[in-house]
Amino acid sequence: DDNSNTKNIPMDRKESPVVRGVSDTVVGVLGGGQLGKMLCQAASRMAVKVMVLDPLADCPAGSVAFRHVVGSFDDGDTVESFAKRCGVLTVEIEHVDAVTLERLERQGVDCQPKASTIQIIQDKYLQKLHFSQHGIPLADFMQVDDTESVKKAGDMFGYPLMIKSKKLAYDGRGNAVARSQEEISSAVSALGGYGRGLYVEKWAPFVKELSVIVARGRDNSMSCYPVVETIHKDNICHIVEAPANVTEQVKNLSIDIAKKAVDSLEGAGVFAVELFLTSDGQVLLNEVAPRPHNSGHHTIESCYTSQYEQHVRAVLGLPLGDPSMKVPAAIMYNILGEDEGEPGFYLANQLMKRALSIPGASIHWYGKPVTPRVAIIMGSDSDLPVMKDAAIVLDSFGVPYEVSIV
Ligand code: ATP
Ligand code: MG
Ligand code: MG
């Protein structure tokens, strides 16, 4: 009956503060890139106010945020004054001032996920140590300080050897491969030398890369998105296929590892767990992102609750939504304009128009100020091969966006 809901409201309305939406809490986001933009879009539907902190006046999230504070998320004083204007603080990038976050947390600022999580994740070597100590399967790794130690690692792990920067890594811009002992010095120089802080990983002979997005609420409830396959081009996520075309056994193993990894970290929010599947059916953890992730763009159109809405719900302590897919399959193209400025924007614009003519395709223009980037998400009420046809049509359009369908 109609009265049942009102009867269950425990507080006297006259005395309770008026909440003009699902929550009055202002969500502060460190970073205003495309992930921040999509977060703002999801929050806006629920009338949740999101403030973003980003140094670029024309950052992608700026146009859709409730408020955009222009400033560095890597500067202690800036982060502190920003945090004081928000009810809960979260991130869309992990390269933020984690030391300040720890201090603010001690002063009572509500950080979700916790500062400890950001601190572990932002240093990839620390991250590997952390996960190995928690019994999560990963490729062997070792800290390196000089050529001697890399040679030693090469002797132990073999070649090719993956050399990685501990910090400030994204889109593979902290990775260099040495295919033999002779290539060590050029690989190290490409990364900026040992002073940057390097470690090495044994080559993971993967047949597929997978990703699992796990959400954790403030009440510690957990919820997992379907396992997806990510296909990288030049170290950058290029295609995402949802769900991944792997056995139930591999899916279950991936979800178990992803949950275990997230369980070892503190705080609420969504976490993306990047995984390698090897030819003998082993699943190894590559890295975790403590935030929404490009492997989860497809959830906007293909799942009942997108990863962005889920992140907002999680950090605010609202009930988590349903992460399951409402279409049998979806494919996401993460397309980077290869030309800066006008030629790049012209081609991206043409490509977007072509994509708009494909039934079921949705367009997300990231709004990067310099180089155009778009995500094209195609959902399907049939199956993946049909979408691949659409994707091939899309690919055939522009030479700069040439894509191989695997
Ligand atoms: P992201 O943009 O996902 O944050 P990143 O710069 O942190 O990327 P990684 O995820 O460490 O970089 O690596 C990028 C890609 O390089 C991986 O997705 C994978 O294709 C490849 N790669 C990374 N580590 C290894 C490894 N040990 N063996 C083989 N390939 C690897
Ligand atoms: Mg990374
Ligand atoms: Mg990665």
C-alpha cells in the first residue's frame, strides 16, 4: 500500500535536515580527465554534486562538474583546501599527493578509497610487493638500482625482460622492454635512468589480457562486473570486449583473484584489476587501478549500473547497483587521434559521425584539449560477431585509426 514507505521513515521529518537528492554530500574528485567527466555525468543524474580538482582550465570534466577547481592534485596545500570543501574525497587518477591524503585522513577527512590504497597503488613496485605478500599470483619481479642488478634479473627471469618505472606510469609510458642483455642500457635510458626508480618484471607470456572491475561499498559489500578482454595497441587499451570469450573456469579464477586483490586494499569505490591469461590457463595479476577504468567504459551502456554510478554509490555509502549486463555483449573502441590539433579533430569528428550511423553505437568524446580521443561503445542484442562487423565498418573509415580485429 501507498503508506508503507512513509511509515518506515524513522526520523521525524520536521527535525531531520532536508536532503535534496540521494545525498547532500559533495564528492570531491582528484583529477578531471575523461574518467572524472563520466563520473560527473553519472552523479548528475542522481543530483549528487561533484567537485573536481585539475590543473587544466579546459580539462575534460570541467564542463560537466558541479564545480571545477583549477589546481594541482599533486600539491599538498591545494589538495588540503580542496578537501575541506568536500564531504568525501576520491580519485580518478592515482598519481596524487598520497602523503597529504594520509595526513588529511588523520585529521578526519573522509578519503575513499583510503590513502593507504593510493599509496600502495601509485608505486607499482610497492603494489607488486603488497599483492605478492597477500598470495596473489603475479609475474616475478625485482627492484633494480644499476645495470648489474638488471643483468642479474635477466639471468634469473630470461628475455624479453620488462623494465618498469615505479611511479607516474600510465599508457605504458613507464615501461621499456629489453630483448637481450645488450638492450638494457637503452631501455633504462628510455625510462629516464635509474634515478627515476625502476624495477623489472619477468615477461608474462599471455594469450589474453583480462580485466575485472570490483566495487566495494562502505559496508564492505562487494560486487563484480563481468570479466572483459582488453586488447592493447602500443601499450594503450584499444578494444574491450564484454564479456570476455574465455571458459567459465577462467572467469571464476579471474573473479577470485580480483576479489582477493581488492580485499587486501582499504576503502570504498570501484577498483579495476588488470590480469594476464597464460596459455596453460593461469591467471596473473598485472596491476590494479583504485578508480573507474577504461576497461569499464562499456558499462555505461551495457550494464544496469555503470562503473561510474557504482563508484559514486560506493563512496557515498549508498546501496551498490546491479553490475550485470543488460545486453548479451558489448565492444568498446578507445580511439586516439594520432594528429594533434585541427587535422586530428577533423578526422575524429568524421569518425564520430560514421559511428553515429551504426545502430547500437554510442559515442563518448573525452574532451581532451590537445589530442582528440573518443570511446565508441557498441552494445548488441545479438552477439559479438555482429558487433565485430560494425567495428570493421568503423575501422575501414580512416587510415589513422587502423585497427586489427583479433
Ligand atoms: P595503464 O595505462 O593500464 O595504467 P601502465 O602504464 O601502468 O598502463 P602496465 O599496465 O604495467 O602499464 O603495462 C601496459 C601493458 O604492457 C600491459 O597491458 C601489457 O600489455 C604489457 N605488459 C605489462 N607488463 C608485462 C609483462 N610483465 N609481460 C608482458 N607484457 C607486459
Ligand atoms: Mg597503470
Ligand atoms: Mg595497465
